[in-house]
Amino acid sequence: MRKNSLKVAACFMSVTLLFSSCFVGKFALFNSYAKWQTNMTNSKIVNAIVGFIIGPICSAVCFLADTLVLNSIEFWSGSNPISASIGTTKQVMGKDGQYYAVTTLKNGYEVKAPNGEVTNFIHNDADDSWSVEQNGIQQELFRYNADGTIRATVNGKTLDFSLNEQGVYDARMAAGDGYFFAMR
């Protein structure tokens, strides 16, 4: 009898060590499912009926996926793969003090200025490049090279820049945006 209770106590103690911290993460998948389920139609009755039918299975699967996989990815990488879902719009303050609406697209971002002007930043998977599109005109900003550098066109010249402080400095100098100091 004493051996069994000792084994049970040891199991409980080991389980408490596994679950000793609070849950880390946004539970983005579960919350997205819950938001969809409550807003899928304009009728609360239909939402409730569908929720009773699919809720136990879908919410359990979403919660389990969040707990075991997605929140672990968020803990180690710092970002949840579900939280930046397509169509999400955030208000971001620019350097000019005005708010811009940034919407996540399938292949990039749409930025809407306070005056209504729309600019798209588009990622091309084929050549791993980013382009800007404004007023129907698309221009490549930069592309990633195989050696870990980027290739950008600055002031009409195509140059390679490293992805570190020196590369940022080189890009600023090439753009003519460097800082100059006068000395006596």
C-alpha cells in the first residue's frame, strides 16, 4: 500500500513540475476559431447551434494545437505563426505623427495613408525579392542573394549590401543620406 501511494505521489509531483508555469502564448488559433464561431452569421441562434455541433471537436483540436505546437513556436521564436493572419489591419504611427493602416496580404502588406493613398509592398517567392507598388507602377526594392546579402538599386546603381551595421551604413552612404560632421 505504501509503495503504491509513493508511486502516485511521485507521478503527481512530476506532473506538477511539467505544468508549473502559466500558459505562455496568445492561443491565436483557438481565439481565431472562437471569433469565427461567434460571428459566422448574423443570427446568435444559428451560431449557437453550429457551436454545439462542431464546438467540442474544433475547439479541442485548436486548443491542443495551440498548447503543444503554436505556443511553443511563439515561446522560442517570439512570434506566433497564426497571429499575423491574412487580412489583419493594424494602425501604425509614422514618423510624421499620422496613423497608417497596415493590412497583411497573402504576399506582403498594403499601407493606406491618412490621405487615402495606397502603397503595396509585395514579396515575390520566385526570386525572393520585395517590390513596392504605387499608382499601378511596381518597382523592385531589393532581393536576397544566396550568400546572405541583399541586392538593391540605389540612385540608379545596383549594389550588394551585407545584413549588418556596416551594410546599413553603406546603403545610407550610397543613398546620400549619411551623416556629416564639421570639425575645426
